[in-house]
Amino acid sequence: MKVVVIGGSGHIGSYLIPMLVRENHQVTMVSRGKSKPYVRDWAWDKAELVSMDRSKEPDFAEKIAEMNADVVIDLICFKLEEVKEMVAALKDTDLSHYLYCSTIWTHGRAETIPADPNGVKQPLDEYGRQKYESEKYLMHEYRVNQFPVSIVSPGQICGPGWSIINPLGYGGDDVFQTIADGKEISLPNHGMETLHPVHGEDVAQVFMAAMTHRTQALGQNFHAVSEDSLTLYGYAMAMYRFFGQEPNINFLSWDKWVDYVESDKKASISYHHIARSGYYSIENAKELIGYRPRYTSTQVVEASIQSYVDRSVINVKK
């Protein structure tokens, strides 16, 4: 099939493009052309690369439609208006499947867990609200106008080559260095809030599985996460073990913890991660499209941190 991937050189596309090529699809990858994939693979030489910036190209959706693909995988659509433009443009093409990348950030505080990907959501920020409004619009188009859509909602994407959320709930490589040195870290509250990481390869697997099982996937939203979520405490413990250090973990009330990190931005990022304390169901992905995560939550973060060590982002004393 002819497959167009929008935003294909990032965390997901680095794995997805080679998977598609290996399945003998005719692959076109659309990106701004400013970044290289995180994973080197011969399969990239078999994909057509098109440089186009969605934010600067007023006719972006129309140009995607002109490619007349069987499948469009949209990894970088963040606003409802962009979704509406894409749906309108694709309706008169040969499209058989539109796969939209959403996010677990459409979820707010959960009343029961694991959270249902197709349930009612109450996002906590504008990013999550735009994604959720996009989800609802796409599902309406599917039900009313038979627009062939499936939605994939990744968790905290991890993997070799990029920075990941640390056990304190924000992006900061210095925390991992502190742990590697065996020094003390302080977690907010009791450290029992959760993150739900996923390897970029497993996110790509969900997109591939949804394509393969198109009939079952249409009209569905699938979480792309590992089997289990990870508490901040469990995350920190895993990192101390990874570096062969004795755990040195302190706990602070939220107000004192905010003073401890000395950054309103870091505190805000952590708040929006741990206020959700996510644990997201993958049952429909297992049952309908055969999703089986390759990586556990701990393996996901360990693979990422090994990459930190390999790239000398973290210095390990020998």
C-alpha cells in the first residue's frame, strides 16, 4: 500500500518507517527536514522523503491529499482546526485508513483505573484539550460520515537517543546523574504517583497492528503504553539498582518539594504528569489488534538510560 507518514523522523517514526518498508509498503515520509531519525536503518533509503512544514504551508492538507495515499499516519497534528482541514482534504482521495496520533494527556484525573482509551476524558491543559477535541471530531466523522479513522494515544515515549521524563516527573538529565553518583533525591509526597512509559518501538507496533487489522481498528482509540505504569518511587528504585547504588530517597510535601526543585517550570511539568497518575488500559489493543508490548516499564527506562551512558550524557564512575 501507499503510506504517507507525517512527522516521521521523531520518536515514533524512527521505528515506524523501517517497519513499514520491511512490510513492502510504498512509504513517503513528510517532515520539516531538520532532524535525523534516532535509529539508523537501511530501510530509510527505501522511503521517499518530502520536506514540508505544516506550520508554514497554508495548503499542507491539500498537498498531502494530492499524494493520494491508501494510508495516512499523522504523528504531528496538535490542533482541532488542523484535523478538520486534513479530514476535508482527504475525503475525495483513495484513503482507506487515517491513523491519528493523540496522547494520554487527553486524560485528566481518573475516577477508576486503568483508564479506558474510549471513555470520557477531562484534560488538564490546552494541549490535552486540543487533542481530545480532535479525537471527538474524528469519531464523529467516523460514525456519521464513515471517515476511516483509528486513534493511537502514546504514553511517555522513551527510547535510545533522546531525553526522557525522570523519576521526579520532569525532563532533567541531572537527576539521573545524581542517582548514578549514589546521592539523595527527593520525591514529591509519598512517591506513589505514577507515570506510564512506552518504548518508541512499541508505539510504532500499535500503528502497524492497527493498519494490519484495519477492520477491527476502525473507530477505535488505542493506548500505546507498556503493560504496567510505574510509581515515582519504583522508577527511582529501578534507577538506583541500574547504577548499582544503594537507594537514597527522601520524601517531601508538595510545597517543600517545589522549593527543592527551585524551578516553577519543573514543578509545573511534574504537576501535570503526576496529577494524572496514569495507568492506561491496553485491553482493546490486545483483543482487537494483537498488541503485545515488547518492553516492560522498567525495561523502557533502562534502555533509555543505557543510551545516556553510551552517549556520555551520564558519567558512571568505574
